[in-house]
Amino acid sequence: MTRQLRTYNLMSHDLAFRTALAGLLGLVAAGGNVLGGYFVVRREWPRKYLQYFLALGAGYMLSVAFVEVIPESVKLAGENALMFVLIGFFLIHLFEHTIAPHFHFGEETHTEEMHGHHPRRTVLLGLAIHTFFDGVAIAAGFLVSNWLGLMVFVAVFLHKLPEGFTVASVVLASGQGKRNAIAAAGLLGAATLAGVLLTSQLQEQLKYALPLSGGVTVYVAATDLLPEVNREPNWRMALLVFLGVATLLILRGLFKV
């Protein structure tokens, strides 16, 4: 009985540690949104730097989804997990084409197209849904293992700067001030934290949350990031996509037990 109690206590402490780590890194990821917004209001950065982040993030996110998240989801929930991957993919597709059909990561914004509150609100809402699932993915990853949580966190963080960059650009283009632009980026960060906290509290639903986040990850990488990368067809962009994939594979080979 004592040994069983000791084992239970160790498992409880380990889970508490992983939950706390998910919250901490969720906060760091949320800070990435704010940092992206800060870059916009401080100075106008060349578009190519944003494209580099998108290319690296696209390759890394796809490799994390297919090599780590989806296989772990199948271990948890069997073949039914694939159905939830599909639901996650098309859930974001639905939101993007109904609630916020006008935005793309890194897209140039034009003041004449952004008058009024509606375009700004739809972009903000659409990105907030994205970032909420960023938080879900981070927390779900850590509930499985520290390794998976860290890999998902890196994938999420790589597109946090472009998210903050995009929403702040839209707010500025709509005629709002720098303070509102930073506030909008901060709202995306808050949505990320909400996803982390909610998933951490609903641990029994992990077998649904993890494959859903996998589907969202595939969607963001394949239909939001890669099309932006393909707008700049050159060898550097292609190399960065492959570098993103190679980074995950190298880390997996070096550190995955």
C-alpha cells in the first residue's frame, strides 16, 4: 500500500509539474503575440523577415503534427483519433471562411480596405480562435509528456510573432492607434492562455483535445503558412521549410528516448 501511495504521489507531482510548465510556456507563447505587435508599432520591418518565420514555422509545424501529435493521439484514442484530427482541421476552415474570411498571415494591409470596425473585429476574432487552439495544443502536449509539450510549444512560438504582427498591422491600417494595436496582440496572447488553462482543467478530455489540436496544427501550417511562403518562390524559402522539418527530426533523433 505504501509503495502504491508513493507511486501515486510521484505521478501527481509529475502531472502538477507538467501542468505548471504548460502554463509557463503558454505565457511565453502569449508574449510572442505581444512581441509581434510591438515590432509593428515600433518600426516597419521588411516583409521578408516575416516570410522567413512563416517558412520555418510551416515545415516545423507539419513535422510535429505528423511525427509527434497525430501518432500520440492514435495511441490515446485509437483510430477514432483520426476523426478528431479531421474535425480540428475543418473546424478552423469553417471559422476562417465564415467569421474571418479576409485575413492571411503576413498579408499587406491597406487603410482604404479597413475602415470601420467589422473587418478589424473579424480578423481579431479569427486569429483569437487560432491562438486559443495554440494554447490547447501546448497543454495537451504536456499532459502526454514533457517532450511532446516542448515540441508543440516550439511549433506554436514560431508563428506567434506573425500572428501578433498581422493583427497589429490590421488595427493600425483601420485607423486605430498604437495602443490599440498592442492591446489586440495582447488579446491573442490571452486567448492562448485561456486554451492552456481550459485544457489543463479538462484532463479527462485529453483524447479529444490532442487530436483536435493536431488537426488545427496541420491546417495552420498547410493552408495559412505555406500559401504565404509560396508567394515568394525562391530557394531560400524552400530551404527554410525543409530546415523546419529537419529541425524536428534532428531533435527527435538526439533527445527522444
